[in-house]
Amino acid sequence: MSSIERDVVIVGAGASGLTAATELKKAGLTVAVLEARDRVGGRLWTDDVDGATLEIGGQWVSPDQDALIDTLADLGLETYERYREGRNIYISPSGERRTFEGEIFPVPPKTEHEIVSLIDKLDALVAEIDPDRPWEHPLAEELDEISFRRWLETQTDDEEARLNIGMFIAGAMLTKPAHAFSALQALLMAASAGSFSNLVDADFILDKRVKGGLQQVPLLLADRLGDDVHLNAPVRTLRWDEAGVTAIADGVEVKARFAILALPPVLISRISYEPPLPRRQQQLHQHLSMGFVIKVHAVYETPFWREDGYSGTAFSPYELVHEAYDNCYDGDPRGTLVGFVSDEAADAVFRLSAEERKARILESLSHYYGEKALSPVVYYESDWGSEEWTRGAYAASFDMGGLARYGADLRTPVGPIHFSCSDMAGKGYQHVDGAIRVGRETAAAIIGAA
Ligand code: FDA
């Protein structure tokens, strides 16, 4: 066991921890980053699978994500646009495949009217919410005690409108069923992206990708930090008092004045604290849980949908794969589709054998893109639920009532211990942009106190 002394020990080499470490080092403080895995990046992971470069974790960048965009520029990383030419596909409640252009879904006029009216109502509410302080909204408690599904039921009796609007926050973002989180949590998700309209606009929220993959961000940040990053070093115990901390990881022990826990909040209690964390933290961390989604990649000899005049953008709340996109990798002439299977639908297919699951998922893709979708040359399912150091995807959110009750204390430091993660962000919540933003803010707080 090696023993080292630093100003700050950072637990977790995801985008948030590495950003904090970079900022602290720039300010002249010494750091050690302890990472449990044998790689950096956490939920950012670009890998070669059977000869195809795939983004197993996060990948998209949207135009309002200025913290991420600054970091990309600083690291010299270039972006490219998601392919979006041609018609989009929607599957109706009866299973009919409909195509459309622009943002208006091909639904009956009454449903369309209800969808537009729900988007307007949500945009108006979101405009009143500060994503950094959603609990301060005058109706915060009321909005946090009603599930998003029930709230939608109070707004319209049109089920197709409710399912479509619900899908954009439930299956597509928080990756939990709409009955499992509150209306306030849904509003935070939308406020973190600027508006609800931004979330429904794939051209906004899924705008660009990074050449070389989004994991380049943590990889290049870690390169700059050099020997200050320790891999295969899961922190098991954190001893602390007002004067400082000792982080005890496999193979290395770091004494420091401050610690940053740059972990998904569900993993905070995996570490033993001596003395234990205070009552408030022990309680509040129990009220956050990870969503769950399978990100599926299917690579084909050609992007056949493009040849047929389709953008690749497809969605339906009635399909196992509730959304799918053209995800061709920069420079690869083959065609790649990415699709998502969320929450209870993901539970259901994980009860099947791998072969049956693949068959079900490809069948759902074929409902959008036709028979050719059934025969990919490369097929891969990300399974973040089995990743010990993540335990779900995309990120963590509060249970019913949790955001109003505990949200304000989520990032409050405990003595020398600070907390930093995308799952604790306001703007950029659950996204890499939020991870970077919170990483910078946490570093600034420590620099101010040091
Ligand atoms: P992150 O979880 O990345 O890092 C925490 C680190 O702590 C990990 O490296 C972990 O191994 C380590 N750790 C845990 N316990 C430890 C311990 N005890 N000791 C030491 N280390 C420990 N975002 C986006 O902007 N655009 C997108 O398109 C997507 N899409 C997307 C798809 C999928 C499938 C996923 C899973 C996620 C996304 N996201 C995304 C979300 C995005 O990837 C995520 O918000 C950030 O990468 C989180 O960064 P953090 O550093 O906050 O946590």
C-alpha cells in the first residue's frame, strides 16, 4: 500500500472528477484522483466492438451545453453533426408506420392539438423553474407529490398525447416509468435543457458528436493529469474530521485537506465513512436511484435507410425500442443505428435469453426501418445495470417527494467532503455538460476555502 499526501483527493475519474482535478491543479493545488475501474471516463466509454467504434455511454452534445463545448475546444476536439436528412418515422397505437418531416408528429388532429398544448404548458412551467433551485418554485412541494403520469392525466384525457409527452421525459431522459418520478423532477429535467421544447427537438438535444468519441474528454483530461490519476483504486474507506481526510483505496492511501466524491449518488454509501456521514446525508442518498436503459447499436453494411430517404430518426411510445437514430460513426461507410429500450421494457427483455432479446429488439427496429434492420453485421447492447461502478443509466433522480425535501442539501459539503456529479447538476443535469459544470463549481468552492 503506497501512502501519499495531497491538497485534494478526488474519488472517481469521470468527467466531473477529472474536471475538478484539472481546475484545482490549475489553481496550484496538488491532487490525486482515485478511480475504481481500469479506465477513466465512467459513463463515457468509446470502444471497438467487432470492428465498429461504438459509444457505449454518453455521446451527444447540444448547442446550449457551453461548459462541455468550452472543454471540447480546450482539448482541441472536433464535432460532427448527427445525420438528419429526410423523413422521420412514427408508429401509431395500431402499429401503423407513418413518416413525417419537421417537428409535428403524424397523429390525429385532436391529439396534435393536445400535444402542442401540453408542450406550451410545460414550457411555461419550466420557464418559472431555476434548474439550480427547483425546490424554490412556489408549487414545488405540490408538484413533487404528484407523479408525472398522474399530472399528465390531470391535463388531458388524450392517451396518445400523454404517452408521447411522457416518453420524452420518462423513457427518453430519466429512464424510469412516468409513475415513478414526480412532476417537479420532470420539470427539472426540462429546465436543465433550457425548455421542454428543447427536449422534444432531437435536432437540438442530439445535435453533434465528437470525433474520436466523447470518451476523448476524460481520456485527454487524464493525460494532462498524468500520474495523479490512479486506476484500479476503488475507495473503500474515508476517514474524516474537520481538518482533513484519509481515503483508503485498493493499493493506495491518500491523506488530503479535502475530498471530492465525484460519484453517482447511489454509490456514495458504498464507501465506509469513519465517522459515519451525518443523518441528513445518510437519509437523502437513499432517495436517489438510477434510471435504466439499454442502448442498442446495430451496424449494417450500408446506411440503407438514407438510400430510402429516411433520416433514421424514429420513435413510438408503443414500441419496445421507443426511439432510434442514425448513429453512423465518423468516417465509417457502414450504417449504424442506435436504439433505446427503457425502464420496465428493459426489465422485461432482460428476463429473456440473449438470443431472444436480440431478436425482439431487432424486430422492433424492423417495424421502423423494414426487414433489412433484422440483419446487422455488428450488434451490441450496453448494459450499465451490470456495471458495478455505475449501476444503471443514464443517471440518478429522486423518488417521489425527494427533490423538494432533500434537493437543496444534495451538494452541501460535509466538513472537508464535497460532492460532484452530473446527477447533482442544475443546468446540464444528467449530462456531461452538467458533470463538467459541477466539477468546476466544486473546485472553485475548495479553492475559495483552501
Ligand atoms: P461518472 O459515473 O461518469 O463517473 C464516476 C466515476 O466514479 C466512475 O469512473 C466510477 O468508476 C468511479 N467510482 C465509483 N465508485 C468509486 C469508488 N468507490 N472509488 C473510486 N472510483 C469510483 N450525457 C450526454 O451529455 N450526452 C449523451 O448522449 C449521453 N448519453 C448517455 C448514454 C448512456 C448509455 C449513459 C450511461 C449515459 C449517457 N449520458 C449522456 C450521461 C453522461 O454519460 C453522464 O451524465 C456523465 O458521463 C457522468 O459523469 P460523472 O463524472 O458525473 O459520473
